[in-house]
Amino acid sequence: AAEDGLNAWLRYARIDGARGYHNKLPSAIITLNATEGSPVQTAGHELVQGIGGIFGKRVAVSAADKRHRPATAATVGTVHAFVDSNPGAAKGLPQLVDDGFYLKVFRGNVLILGQTERGALYGAFHYLSLLAQGNVSDFSLASNPDAPIRWVNQWDNMQDGGTHGSVERGYGGDSIFFWDGRVRDDLTRAAQYARLLASIGINAVVVNNVNADPKTLTEENMNGLARIADVFRPYGVQLGLSLNFASPQTLGGLPTFDPLDETVVTWWHDITDSLYRKIPDMAGYLVKANSEGQPGPMTYNRTLADGANLFARALQPHGGIVLFRAFVYDHRSLNQTLDWKADRANAAVDYFNGLDDKFEDNVVIQIKYGPIDFQVREPVSPLFSRLIKTGTAIELQITQEYLGQQAHLVYLAPMWKEILGFDLRVDDKPSVVSDILNGKRFNRKLGGYAGVANVGTNTTWLGSHLAMSNLYAYGRLAWDPSLSAERVLHEWIKLTFSDDKTVLDVITRMSMASWPAYENYTGNLGIQTLTDILLGHYGPNPASQDGNPWGQWTRADADSIGMDRTVWNGTGFAGQYPPSLAALYEHPSTTPDNLLLWFHHVPYTHRLSASNKTVIQHFYDAHYAGSATAQTFPSLWQSLRGRRGVDRERYEHVMFRLTYQAGHALVWRDSINTFYFNKSGIPDEHGRVGNH
Ligand code: GCW
């Protein structure tokens, strides 16, 4: 059963009536020009394994041979290789972009063609996914990724306290890549990870923490990184690397790390050249600079563009790109008490102001979805509407840092869908976030998705079986953001458990209810998640948000609550949006209720537009409603006991967590409600909160 966890949605579990399908399946696999270790060869192996697992039909891989063609076959390779051997066939093929694939199934004959080798592998995984869901019908389709950048980030530390490799905000065990300050000898899990990621279209992994250790770049570690790249390569997954901006000084022994200093420039060029000698297909760099104590260009009064371009130029000869993070702010300087207009949310737009035309072409700005930090509800970062010439990628968090740390079921696709589908109205024209990312809106080439995954050595990867729906959904939405959250969830349930109707219904119901429930019992109306801000971001602690320079403030006092981010009286953040949105957010009556306290400081007795409830009564009611939803999860899950695909081990593992969640939701409810009752002194209309 540990295997079930490790294989996640790639279990290839035998389906009902498997034998009956055998004549609709290929009887051999033909790979076109597959070299050893290539994604096309991997595709061949995967098809053998999948068809064997799902149907119990044995097939083998053979090379193309015109004279001995098997009765039916699955042919997999690149468009190029196919057209080479069948020149006449070129006409009938659809247009593909890089990584795209064409898939045709006709009476047991299957054609799987990728624009790239990796695309062919994606096509094979897509075919296998359909088979595993019991779909063997004839069809043909062409599928292209919506955006070229579909990366995951791992916040893995090489070394932690001098001994091992932990994962920052990782809840699934230690690093699968690093141990004891070095790259692990055994990279089996790294290869298994690449396999899972390839099956959902992820094309690169940044393997180390954005709070990067300069020692990542020692000769020994670069060799280790090359070994990781070697186990990724058969899956078409490229390696990316986080850099520590001060490395020329701390590792290289130079007197400076000023990005405009010639010796520094040369140092980075040399490092980059030696990395590419070892890893010719390296994806590029990820850089966190001048944020939360990390060094950066501003240390030398240089701009963020000077910083990003330093790496971009070193990468250019190798075709690499740099993802430069917009998460730039000073966690020490904000003063809540003295400055009503201080606002961490303003930082990104302020710091990037005036830089839009200053970046090299291979720079992409990686922007967290909201202006603060992965909260349960944030408005979309206005920076997406400010960078027109510069490519952007959205940073989503798969690991549930503020969202229950995998001890709570929170299916995130519905939240991501709201963000990706949000219209920023740049120049009063449709400017949907996903069209900004894929380059269509501003006519750019580079852009896309970065998901902070933080899997670990745990056999469930993320620490919980159900949390894997988020990793799956992330990849699927990065490939095609128009897919619905339910549809993606259905696929995942069928592949991970089974297509038993009760299994499908119950997990769908719980998952779709989970984000709204979590928002209800943690933080409402845009007040943020209200977790403990200083200790691990877990569990309720609304008092901890205020009175410190971290800037995740609520400004709750005896009468009123919320951040005044208006232009007329507040921090001015609302004015960072294009005019029509800015106007909307400027007034409480036109601000959506779920963001009211994000943008406005109002009395607890302020009435909401939609429900006409007071803010405080909404808090009370929402916390009761959300925790009540969580109370239903254990009994819902219990109805799946013994159902097809729900084996004992996974059943118990999930049950333990859902039971915990149900209890912890009550802790949340009562802590938050009591806290605001104590602050405001306003009793609950229904008599549940307060002195009895
Ligand atoms: O939210 C904060 C996290 C840090 C993280 C930082 C970032 C890697 O609590 O753990 O550091 O964001 O995204 O850089």
C-alpha cells in the first residue's frame, strides 16, 4: 500500500472487466527513434506498464519495422520522426506548439506524436489516463500547453542545523534531494517525482529553497545537481536552481556581490558556464532577493532589474531563463502604530515601478497570486497589471502553509480558478490573469506557472493522500486553465482510488466544500487566515497578526477592524489597480464582501451588502458554518470504507486526518469567535458566543 501512495494517480490499478477490453488495445508498442534514456523511450515503458496494470494485457516495445507490423500497435515519437518515415502523413497532422501532442486512437491502433520528445511522453500519459478511467473509445485530439513555463518549486534545504535536508514549509518529510549538505546518493524518489510531474505536464523543478544556501554551488554539489538532472531527463523534466545573491562573496571570496561589479559578473558567468557543462539542458535560475533578510541588488543601491539581468545575461548563451521573484519586502521596517499608511501589500508594485522596460528578454517575474502571502483569500496581485513588456509567472502554493498544512483537507483548485479567471481590466480591456500568463494579452513569449510543492520523503509525498489532488490540479490547470475544478478532481479521484460512484461523489463533495469551509472557520471577509504569524503559520492566533513589522495586520481594536487600503484615507493600495477596479475597491459598498476587510477598516457593526449581516455576526455565523462542514467529513469518509480502490491503509490514514480536522475546526471556531467577542463585546445574536 505504500506503493499506492508513491504512485499516487499513476497506480494503473486493474479496472473492472479488464479482459473484455483487450481487443480494443494495441498489441505492441512502437517507439520512433528512441534513444537510451529519452522521454520517448520512457513513454514506451510507461505504455507497457500501464496497459499491463490496467488491463492485464502484456505488450512489448519494438522498433519500427515495416515488414513485420503487428496487428495493432501504439506508435509513439515526435512529429518529426513520424513524418520522416511517413512523408505523406504530414498533411493530416494538426499544428502543435512545443510540448504539445497529437493523439489518435482507432480500433486498437494508437498514434501518439509530440512536437518535442517530452510532448510525446505527455501524449502517452494522456492516453494512459483515459485508459485508467475506462475510456477505450476511438477519437483523436491535439493538446497544447497554455503556457511554456510550468514549473514546480521545492523549498528544500541542503543542510539544516548541520545535519540533514529539511523542507521549508514542507509537511511530507525530509528532502528527497538533499541530505547532510549534499545531494543524496539514492535518487530513486527524485525519479519517481519526475514521473508524477511529467504525467501532468510539469517541465521543470527548482530543487532547492529560494532561501538559498551559497554552498549549493560548490563543485561537489554541482556534480550532485547534475545527477538529479540525469534522473529527471528521461521524464523531460528540467532542473532549475535557486541562487543566493551574495554567493560571489560568501562562496567565491570576492569582496563584493554588487551586480554591476565586473568581477561579480564574471563570477556568475563562470558558475553558469560550469553548470551548463554538467547540465546542458538546465532550465534556469530562480532568485529571491532583498526579501525577508535575503541579500540582493538593493544592498548596493542597484535596481531589481540590475539584479535579474545579471543572471539573465549569464544564462543567455545557454538558452536558460531566470525567474525573478516579486516577493520583495522588508520585514523589519514597517511600523503599524506610527504609520496608518504603511502597507506590506504595496511593496511589489512600488519596488518594480519604472522597471518594466529594463529587463532582459529571458527574465520572467514570478509573482505570488496575492500581494501578501498565500492567504485563504487575497485579491489578485496588481503587479500582473503593471508589467506589460516583462513576462510574468504566477506563484501558487501547493503545500498548504497557511491552509492547514495537509492536516486539513483544502482542495485548492477552486481558489486557483478564481484567481486565474480574474479580469484585471488593463486599459479597460479584458485582461484575464491566465491570458496575461500565457502571453496572449500583452503579446509576450515567456510566462506561466510556478507551484510551490514541497513534497518530501513521506510515502504520501505531501503528508496526506487527499492533498495530492492539489498537486494534480496544479499541473492540469497550468496546462489548461480552462478546465473546471470538478473535472480535474474527478480525473484525480478515478485515477487515485476508483470510479466507484460513491467514492466519486463523496470525495467530490468533501473536496469542493473544503476551501469555503476553511475560509469560514479561519479568516473571513478578506481579513486573512488568522494563523499564528510568528510560530509556523498554523492554528488560530489572531492576536499575533498585529503589532509586529511583518505587515500581515488586521488593525482590530474594540470598535473596528480591517486594513484601510483606500487612496483617499488609507495605504493607497487600492490605487495600484487599473482605474475601474481601483474605483470598485475604493468604497466598502462596491468592494466584494469577501474582500471587505482587506480594503477597508470598518466598525464591527458595519453591514455587508449581500447578506445585510453585521461584520461581527458574519464572523460568528461563518465560523459555525465552516466548522460544521468539517464535522461532516469523517462520517462522509466512513461511507467509503471497503469501497473499490479505498484500501485499508489509505482509508485509515485519511480518516485520522479528517477526524483531526473536524476537531481542529472547532478549536478554530471557538478561538476566533471568542477573540472577537472579547475585543468587541458584541454578543452573538444566536447566543452561542460570549458569556453564558
Ligand atoms: O510565506 C513566506 C514563508 C517563508 C518563505 C517565504 C517566501 C521560503 O513563510 O517560509 O520562504 O514566504 O516565499 O520566500
